[in-house]
Amino acid sequence: MNTTKIQLKRASYAAFASLLNLTALPVISFIILLYLYKQTQENTIDRYHVVLGIKTNLVAAAALFLVCGLMILFGGFYSLWTWVYVLSYFMFVHALFILFATWALTCAWAGEKLKKSFLSK
């Protein structure tokens, strides 16, 4: 597969936007991911990292909505258990999403897909 510098740069931007969406700029970074998706072509490294970022952030959003739903279901926002749910989610689940996005960013910088870097020596 012939990978150009533009594709590698776009893959890095996509992975970075995914990480930013999980940390500092939630909605703006997701819009950037959607914009980058329109600029990519099928079966390229940049499309891979854009789609990976979109899927990761959609799963993270679903997990966040699930936690919010559990908070409302099991006590509302004024219960002491709310803080247990919030802190547990951010300490364990959201931290794993951030770790995964950081790993994807490192692979994008190297011009690799996750499977290839995970299964290599």
C-alpha cells in the first residue's frame, strides 16, 4: 500500500482529534473528525484512523449516557451515590478510552494500524 505524507498527517490529525474529543474539546473535535472523514478515501491509513476515532468516541458517548441514565435511575443528581458512579466512570472507563486514543495516536504517528502494531514483535 502506497501511503503518502498527506495521508499520514491526516491520520495523525484524526487520532489527535479523537483524543481531544475525549478530553478537552468534545463536540468541536468530533465535527473535525467528520470533516476529515469527507477528505479521506477508502482503504487508506487516514480513513482507518478517522473511522477508528469516530467509533471510539461514539462508544465513549454511549457509555457516558449509560452512566448518566444510571445516575438518574438510582438516586438522581442529589444522591451521594451519584459521585460513586461519576468517579468510578471517569477513573476506570473514561481513562481506558483516553488510553486507547493515545495508543491510536501513537500508531497513527508511526503510520500503522492497531492490529499491526499490537501483533508485531
